[in-house]
Amino acid sequence: MNKRFLLLFLLLSTCICQAQNTVAPDTNWVRENYIKTEQYIMMRDGVKLFTAIYSPKDSSQTYPILMQRTPYSIRPYGADKYRRSLGPNAYLMREKYIFVYQDARGRYKSEGDFREMTPAIEKKSGIKDVDESSDTYDTIEWLLKNTKNNGNVGQSGISFPGFYSSAALPDAHPALKAVSPQAPMSDEFIGDDCYHNGAFFLMDNFGFYSGFDGPKSANGENYEPFFKAEIKDAYKYFLDFGPLKKANTDAYFSDPNSIWRQTVAHPVYDEFWESRNIKKHLKNIKPAVLVVGGWFDAEDLYGALKTYAAIEKQTPGNNNRLVMGPWTHGGWAAPQWKSFAQYHFGGDLNKYFQEEIETKFFNFYLKGKGSFDQSEVTVYETGSNQWKNYDVWPPKNSQPISYYLSAKGSLSTKKPTLKSGETAYESDPANPVPYTSVTGGHRNNAYMAEDQRFASERPDVLSFQTDSLAADVTLTGEIIANLMVSTTGSDADFIVKVIDVWPAGTSVPGAKEGDKPVDMGGYQQMVRAEVLRGKFRNSFSKPEPFTKDKVEKVTVKLNETAHTFKKGHRIMVQIQSSWFPLVDRNPQKFLNIFEASEADFQKSKITIHHNSQHSSSITLPVLK
């Protein structure tokens, strides 16, 4: 099992205290300081949602409510069984709040029907029009009347609970004063979890949905997986698995109404996906908002950035802030965060975030305690390894600079002048480019900062790089690749990677204290990468086949970044047409891939043009 559930369960069901000056909490500590009650709270349509409430034993004062709504279970169940920790972090737990956890509609012990990313209903006509906003509203209304609270409510959550936090914002209850969507899902076809620009994220979805919505136990406390797959080498497993239509059988996703079946039944951006896009509903937002995300979040990097941007665009005069750190999915809730991959941060970034940002945010808006003068945007700049503060994101002095792909693998700001120039490679679905050099059964989280030399050595991966940089170059914002391509097939994927190439003679500390320094000479450190399924180059709702050997423009939008390429380093761009098994194999034939047979998979010659008439480029957001 991988993807959202496993990591979050480990993070949120265990102690997340990391501060050296606090005692690590445990079940006994929580039991000694809080009283737990369990309650079914009725929604406006009569459906009851199972809720656990932890109230401070000290009843001499009133407390704000800090809640989390989740589809991942609020276990342990039973009024006499306590969690090991409460709230987003140990500082807030010791501050004393009324901590509330709720099983989302249709999940675990809650009644009703579950629907992934329940569409928001802007104009509700009656009590039967319910969504996550109304469920949150009704829960808050009950809590205000039935707990000893101070009238202020906050909400937070990571990943799916992050989506529920976002979904609480439209038509929010007046008592909801502070909300922190963290790594929130926002649009699962364009950039979160299921698809990226129409390309299906195979290994994550396969692993996650096999256990997420299988048969539920009679008491509602567990789900049986649809199947159990022992995967030791994911690349080999999925290559041997063959065409994905095999997954829609009794041996795998047997339930025709399973979320996997729903997901693959909608391979284009139709009403199914449009209705699940929370971004368009993030307008007229009243609560204070703290959006949190990680630069190395393999699930919902897109969601954090686009949730913040949607509120900024659609709610003038909002109270909305963004924090982006060098974290994986939910990494800011881990015991500590001092390094990742070959990055070494020189201190515990989580202590700073939890104590100075997250705790102060909720204390100020829910308790009126202290101050919260955090800048509008707080981002950790990799490469230079330092926190930066901005008034707006991307920063006002971030300027788009085009770097052109040229002959002999060069990359420069000079547009090609020659009338001819192109580089071709053969893309073979039977021998796809691996997304990582690491062999394993689960996704390698470090792939987002991994050395790409294993890929650049392949003939089906093109590399273009600058000369050694004469000065530092800092990128802050979105990266956009504009490729002029032609192919012999009728479809193709395009993966674009931006890479920091380290010069000879450089090193970083070893993984553990006392280890020998790691030689970084020639290291191709991935900074950002993204995929576009070529048939969606003009529209995500109306795919189009390629015409054989016709030169066409393909635009690949990469997520934003904050990274400094140090003096002496090089900027590299890599282009390839498979990223397996992170992304499913494209048959390179225009068809519904989930209905493809083995015979449909074919080799294609793919050409990247870089001449005066058809110039391929990548636009980098360079901080001036």
C-alpha cells in the first residue's frame, strides 16, 4: 500500500512531537489531560457522521475547537481508547484545544454514501443538497451547542483531510475562523494524484485504490483490500502486468463501482472531473487561511500551489498565506526534517514551521493569543537552502526567460538561427524509461530530487544543458516548456525535467554524522519534472491524434519551484516519452488506453525540433 494513506496514517496516528523542550506525548498523557467522547452528529439530510471529541479536563475556561475531517479513519474507536497525540502538532496539543475528529460521510463508522471529492453545490435548494461544506457547517453548529467552547473553530488536515479543509471554506460557518489546507487535493485530472495533464499515475493509484474502498467490515472499522499484490520490483511487475484493462476484472478491482473503475472510466477531462475541481469554488473566502505544501510532494504539490492561487484570484482582500518547504507529502508533520535526498538543511525545519508558523496561526485566530505577522508567502529556496519571504507569489521581480534547445545538446538564451536542426529518439513501450534508478515495490519518494544520470545514459532520453553558470541563477515560479515535436505515432507522452548539474570537486555531508562526504561531481539533481499526454496538447476534454511526422507545438507546464543554481553549476533539461511505472505506458497510438490490447503498443520515432523555424524552448522564472 502506498500513496496518500500509508504515509498519513503513519504520520498522524503516531507521535508528531519533535521539540526537544517538550515531552513526547503518548496515550497515557492524552488520557490524563483530555476527556474523550464519541458522538454521531446528524447532518441536515438525516445522515449521521461518527465523531470523536477530545476536551481538556481543565474546565476552568472555554477552548476553541480544532477539527479534522478524514476518510482515513479516526481510530482508535471506543470512548475508552485514546490517540497517542492530538492536533496538527504537539505544541497545539499542549496549548489545549477541543480536538475533534470525524469520519467523512460514507467512510468507516459514518453513515451515508462516500463520493471522492464530493462536488460543491453553490446554490443549495434543500436539505438533500449536501456536500463537504454543508457537512462541515452542520458539524460546527452541533459542536458549538454541545461543547464548552469559546465560539471559535479551526480546521486543518493533510492530503484528503487537506481537501476537506479547502471544502470547508465556501459558505463557511461564521465561527470557522482559521483553516489550514495542507497538501490539499484540488484537481485530480490536471495535477493531483490520479492524472497529471491527462497522464495516468499508475503505481500510486493501483496501490492506493486496491485497499481504500474495498468491502467494509460490519462494524465499519476496517476495509478489506480488493486484492493483495506482493510487489518487489514495481518496474518488472507492471511491465509484466501488461495492458491496464486487465485490472478491471474480478481478480483485481472487482467492484464496477469502485473508485479505480470510476477513475479509469473517465480518461478525458469531462463533467466527472470538472465537478470535483474545488478550485473554482474558492471565492468569497472569509476565514484566515494557511496553505501548506512541499516542494518534493509527489502527490499534491499542484494542489497546494493552485489552492493558494485560486483564493488569491477569486477572493479580493483575502487573509490567505502560503508556506512551501522542502518536504515530501505531509513531511512537515514528521518528527524532524533536517535533510532529504542529497539536500542538507542545517537544522530542523519542522520545529520552525510547527512552533513559529502553524501554532501561532491557530493561537492567534482562535485564542487571540500572541501575534501572527507571518509574511504572505514563506518558501524554502533549495540550492541556497534558506527560507525566503515574499509579498506575492510568484515574486514581482521574477521574470520569464526563454532558454532554447539547440544542436549538440546545448541550452542557451540565444534562439537558433540555422534553418535545420532536430534531435530524434525511439520510444519503445516495451522498454520504457524508469522514473527512478531504485528497485523497489513502492514509489521512491526521493525520485523528485534523484540523480538523473541513470536516465541521461539512455538513447531515448535527450539532454540539453547550459555552459557553467557565471553567477547564481534563482528560479521562483512556474516553468513552461514549449516543444516543437513530430512523431510517427498518433499519440505520445512528453516528460520534461529541469535538472541542476553539479560541477566536479563538490560534495555534501554524508547521510549520517560521521559518514564520508558524498561526491556530487556530475550529479544531475532533478529540480522539477512533469508529464503531458500528447493527445491533450490542445484540450484536456477533446483529445486529438498526432498526424505522422507533422511538426506541432506541445506545451508542458511544470509546477512552480524556488531553487538556486549555484555559480559553476549547469542548468539541464531532459526530454523523454515514458516515466514508468510512475506513469502508465502510452501505446503511442490514439485510443482509450484503458481499453488497449498488447498489439496496440508500438514503437515511435519522436523528434524534437530546434531550428529557426521550429524552435523548442523552456521558459524559466528567473529572479532578478
